[in-house]
Amino acid sequence: MEFTLWFLIIGLLLIGMALGGTLLGRAPMTTSMLYLGVGIAIGPHGIGLLSLDPVAEPELLHRLAEVAVIVSLFTAGLKLRVDWRDPRWLSPIRLATVSMVLTVALVAGSGMLILGLSAGAAIVLGAVLAPTDPVLASEVEVESPQDQDRLRFSLTGEAGLNDGSAFPFVMLGLGVLGLHELGTGGWRWVAIDLFWALFGGLVIGVVLGTAIGYLVAYLRRTHAEALGLDEFLTLGLIAVAYGTALLAHTYGFLAVFAAGLAVRRIEQQSTEGEFEAAMSEFEQTGNKTETAESTASLHMAQEILGFNERLGRIGELALVVIVGSLLSFDVLSLQTSVFVIVLVFVIRPAAAWLGLIRTDITQSQKSLICWLGIRGIGSIYYLMYAIEHGLSESVSTQLLTVTIAVIASSIVVHGVSVAPLMARYQRRAEHGSGAT
């Protein structure tokens, strides 16, 4: 009977995923909110169909979150069709560095004051909750490579970069707790966990994405080989970039994001000045563009992007349902509620605002960026990673409770507000009152 129920639930969820964009498009609700509700209904506080203990057995949730995040990061990189030297990159870089550090520090301080955490546990919590999410932020991300909107670009770039830039602070927190080697005076953390792992991951992703992308495009244009099966190319490139980065002791999240950027960069160079015409030809002729000189790279990038987006939605569904199943009344304690309010309404806006000082983002765009700091699957990954590296059971349980509360609150609060806010922003942009 239980197996039959799973068939029914999964089938309804997949149908809901397919219809969600149409049915919920005008409502103050997102598909993630629907998945969250389903998770609550089938969890221990509902019919009891799904029951997980991430503190005792973090491996499953760790790996599920890991796969969902790397797929979404690769997708984010493929969507950002902006030259790497373009000044528009300043905003997401500032958000992923200045705002990231400020968020970690403010969350850590709040964790010590409000939740009574030790310094090490508070730093881990800061790193867990600092990144914005590339999985759940589809409503505010760049919609396609043609989308040049500054607000969407900043939020997409931030989500792509900060899922890697938070990692050094996870390691710092674990080091303070005595669970990771920081080196005398912190030299190992600075040299390896910070500089080498960050920049090494980016370089590995760019090199592998460029090499594999150029090879496939060359084989298709010159020899009409390596055709079709773009799904395997996608999964292979993601796996190679991620695995190579981990073997080199760098951050795989950044490598995967950079690989996506590199594949899009190849397309951008091949269609420079002719992108709209090439896109029109691709949309009209489909696979006939796969071997054409001017559109082979575009065909590759677009086919990979389409598959990745669908794969990412499946990951979103699975992880948000699990988040819903982990919700309990314990999450609603006074301390946790105060902490969530401080994070969502004070820390994120303050950190983002300070990070965007002296950028050319408009005031309306800056206000939306400050508000739309969606937390999600990346936080689950980091927390499971920390638990697997030796967090005590009591600390793990406390951090899990807070993290699930933050993610669920973000899904609901941002989910309710994102549709009307983005619709209003779009109307203002179309009437020339907001720069895009």
C-alpha cells in the first residue's frame, strides 16, 4: 500500500510541476510552496509516509542536495550571457563577497546572542545560511540568455558565486570547533580553504568547460560528429568539472558554475553580433543548426540549458518535499522565530545594501535585491556537510531546526511576495521608470 501511495504522490507532483507555471503564474504562490505543503502532509506530523533523521543519517540528504545544487549552478552559468569583463559583474561579485562576509558575521553574532550558540557553531550557522539559492530562485533569476535585466542578472550571479564563496566559512567554523585543521595562526585556512580552493575551483571550471565545449563544437562543425545526446554531455561535463575540483581540493560548486559560464562564452564568441539571428534560426530549424558553422555552439548551449532546467526542477521538488517533512512545532520556538525575523528582515537587507554601495544598480533594483535573498537547498548541503564532519548531536539538532525554519520561512515569505513585486518591477521597467 505504501509503495502504491508513493506512485500516486510522485505522479501528482510531476503533473503539478508541469502545470504549476500556468496555474500559479498569476497567484501569490510558487510551486515550492506547494511542494512544502506536500512534504508537511506526508511527513511524521502528517500521514507519516516520509520520515528522515538527517542528524543520525545525513548522507542521503547530503548527496541529494549536492546533486540539486550543482545542476542548478551549471544552469545559472549557462544563462549568464554577459562578457566576463562587463562592469555588470560588479554587483553579483560584491554580493557574493562583501555581502556574504557581512551576512556570515551578522548571522554568527545573532546565533550567539539569540540562540546561545558557541562561536564555532555560530560561524557554521552563518556559513550555512549566508548563500542565496540557485535552486529555489527561478522566479527571480535570468529567464534566458537574452535576458539582460540588471536585477535578475545580479541575483543569478550572486546565487551562482556565493554557493562556493560560503565554503571557507564552513571550514572556519569547523576549525574553531576543532573539527578541521586551520594551521598555525590560521595559515592553512587562508592559503588552502580560502584562496586556493576559491580561485582553483573557478580556474578548473573555466578550463574544462572551455576545452570540452570547444571540442564538441569543433567535432560537430567540422566532422558532423558528437551529435545528439546532449543530456549525456551535460551530465558528463558537470561530473568532470565537479570531480576534478574535488580531487584538487578546490570548491566544486564554483567549478561547475564556471564551466557553465565557459560553455556560454564559447557560444557568445561564435555568434557575436548575430545572436538574435542565430537564435531565430535555431528556433525555426532545430537540429539542422547542430552542425552549422554559425550555430553549432548555440545549439549545444541551448540544448544543454533546456535539459538542465528540467533536471533542476526535479531536484527542487524532491528537496523541498523533504524540507516540508522535517518541519515540526519545535521549529516555531520563540528564539528560532526571532532569529528568522532578524535574518530575513534585518541581516539580508543590511548586508546586501552595504555590498551594493557605489554600484550603478538603481534604487528600485537595490531594494528588491535586498529583499529577495532566498534561502534553500544550498543551506541543506552545507549543514549536512558539517554534520558529517563531526558536529555533536545537540549542535546538529539545533542547527537543523533553525535551518529548516529559515528555508521554510523563505519559501513562504518570498514566495508570496515575489510574483507581485516582480510584476510591478516589470511594469515600471517597461514604462521607463526603472533601468534594466
